[in-house]
Amino acid sequence: MNSSAPIGVFIAPVTPLQQNCTVVWCPATKKAAVIDPGGSVDSILAEIDRRGLTLDQIWITHGHLDHAGGAAEMKEKTGVRIEGPHPDDQFWIDGIEQQGKAYGIPEARSFKTDRWLDEGDTVTLGETTWDVLHCPGHTPGHVVFFNRDARFAQVGDVLFQGSIGRTDFPRGNLDDLLTAITTKLWPLGDDVTFVPGHGPMSTFGQERRSNPFVSDQAMAGRNPSPA
């Protein structure tokens, strides 16, 4: 991004699951945060250094191994704080090593966060401030990071281009996910660009028009839950 942009962003897909590890930074201070370091810790740190940035924090959207499995290693190598996710994902964090064995990622490890996050919290990076939204459904403790000035969100596995997060994992809930998307993400504005946990970027407006699971048309045709 150019120097006048409110934030800087680069994306580094990691793990065999091609999770979009996202590095964001404050252009004024060059302080950076890594969102969801699922793996490839050394290469991410090398790219941060190559760009002349200083790693300041690690932010976690949720406790699945492809998003959080490298957080412990990154903290050990840099000493920076880990912020997030919501405490309802503690059981997922505790199970990262077991997840790693199941998915052939033995280096994935559990971690201890320095700060749990919840709806209405903010995280500060240099001169930038990010809103935290608690968006359960894919996991119960999933959070989203939103920068209002840049009209940018990192939504983890809540929403994708043309799809939504899986809800068949333990403590997943489709109704919770749809509610989070429509009542917390959509009001932020159709112009918001987002990075999903996997796959290409999109905008909330595009998904409201065309996403077969959560477009305005799809939600209008969804039967209301019985009283």
C-alpha cells in the first residue's frame, strides 16, 4: 500500500491448509501485527524485516491450528504480546497439538494469550486503532479485527468469497454464524474490504449481493426459527 494509506497489509498463506496469515502495520510508526500465524514463522518474520517493519503484536481470530499453531513459536522468537481470541476458544487452543497430529502439522503448539478479547474491545497498533467484534458460529470464541479508517477487516473463518465458515466442528452453530455476519459485519458497510481465513479477498457488498449462503436474497428466503 502507498504511504498515504491508513494501514499497510500483506498476506502470506501458511500450512497445507493455505490459511491467510495477514500482516498489518501502521505506516507512521512501522509497527506491525501478525494476524493468525498458523505456521512458516521464520519466513513471515523475514518478510517483516525485509519491509523495514517492527513486529509489535500477534492477534488471533480463533483457536484452530492453521490460524494459531505458530503463535507460541513466534512469541518465543520475538517476545511480543498475543492478543485474542475470545476465551470461549480456550478448548480449541488446548487441543492444537492434537489437531496438528491429525492434520500432519506436528510443529503446531498451544499458546497462552496475553489478553482475551471480546465484543467492543479495541486493539492499538502504532497510531492505528482496530475494533474487535465477537463473531461466534465457526468457533464459539471467534473474533474479527476491523480498521474503520481503512475500511478493512480480517474476518478469519467467519466469511469467505462465496461461502461462510464451517459449523460442523465442536460448539459450532449455524444460526450464531449467520447472526454474526448479518448483525455485526454487514452494518460496517458494503465498501469494507475483507481478508478471509482462506481464499481471495472480497467486500461485504459483494457478498451481500452474491454469496449463496448469506446474501440479502438468501437470508430473506431463510425460514425463521420456530418460537
